Amino acid sequence: SASSEDKRNENRWVMSDDSESEDEIRVVKSAKDRTFESMRASVILIRNAMKVKDYAAIQDSFDSLVKNMGTSKSKSIIEAHGGVPRFIIRILCDLEDFIALRKKEKAAVKKLSAKQGRALNRMGLSLKKHNKQYERLMTEYRENPILSDNEASSDS
């Protein structure tokens, strides 16, 4: 019994070879790339939800985008790299227009499920509150909405 216990204790700290794969290459990304990548992922989710008019999904993705942008690490990265990225301003403008348009369609709003209706209304309110800090940037974007090359490819 003592010898089997010794063997168990010996093997306790030995790592198996399964955890290390020689074929796998680890890609190291900068903090900026990771931050912008997660923001782009949220933007893509919002765009897809806009296509199918899923207001609850739009709200969830928007909340995660705002939460991501609100972290101190993200804020410092955004400030260090020229302020709020244009793709963020673009989605804020598009969302504002989309929500305003959907709210005007009174008959369609009444047909929504309770969850979707609440999400649409809450989205309108949270956009109004959130977009105040980006008003100047959004006005500039609306006056000159020319896309940069990397934006056109990332939002397709």
C-alpha cells in the first residue's frame, strides 16, 4: 500500500504530453489588437441582429460593447491610438438611425413580443444616454461618412 501511494505522489506533478502540442502555433497579439478585435466582434453581432431585427440581441451586444469600451484598460488603449475608432462611431450612428426608424413603425412595434418591445425601447433610451459623449464625433461622421479600407472589409 505504501509503494502504490509513493507512485501516486510521484506522478501527481508530472504533466502529460497531451497538453503540449508541437503542431499548435501560439499567436501573440498586442493589447490593442485584442481590444479592437473584441469591439469588432460586438459590432458584427449588432449588425447581424439588425438584419433580422432581433432587438434583444442588439441590446445584449451593445451592452457588451459599451462594457468593453468602459474598462480602464480599453479606455487607455483607445486614447493611445487616436481616440474612438471610426467603426465604433459608424455603428453608433447606424444604430441610432435604425432604432429611430423602427420606433416610428407603430404597427410593427405593437406586433413585437414583450421581450423584443422592451429591448427596443430600452435600446432607444440607452443609445440616447450613451451617445451624448460621442455627439461631436457622430456629427463629423454624418457630415463625411467615407469609409476607410479596413472598415469596409471588416463590416461586410
